[in-house]
Amino acid sequence: MHSQTVEKAGRKPLKDVKTMKDDAAAVEKESEAIKARYTKIFRI
């Protein structure tokens, strides 16, 4: 986040939001399935 960014009052701070970490090897292995699912969902 940019150092001059001001978080809005009443919202959960970004630092408290739990993020998911991708396993690069697993993503690489499943890349074709991920692309196919994305295409099916978004009809691209």
C-alpha cells in the first residue's frame, strides 16, 4: 500500500485482512485447468 494512503474509518485495516499464498509449482502444474475454468466462468 502506498505510504500516503489513508484507510477509511470503520473498515478493517488492510494489514488485518488474511491473504492466500499461491504455491507456484502447483499453479504451474494446474495452469491449463485454471485457464479452462476461467474461460468457462467468464466466457472469454
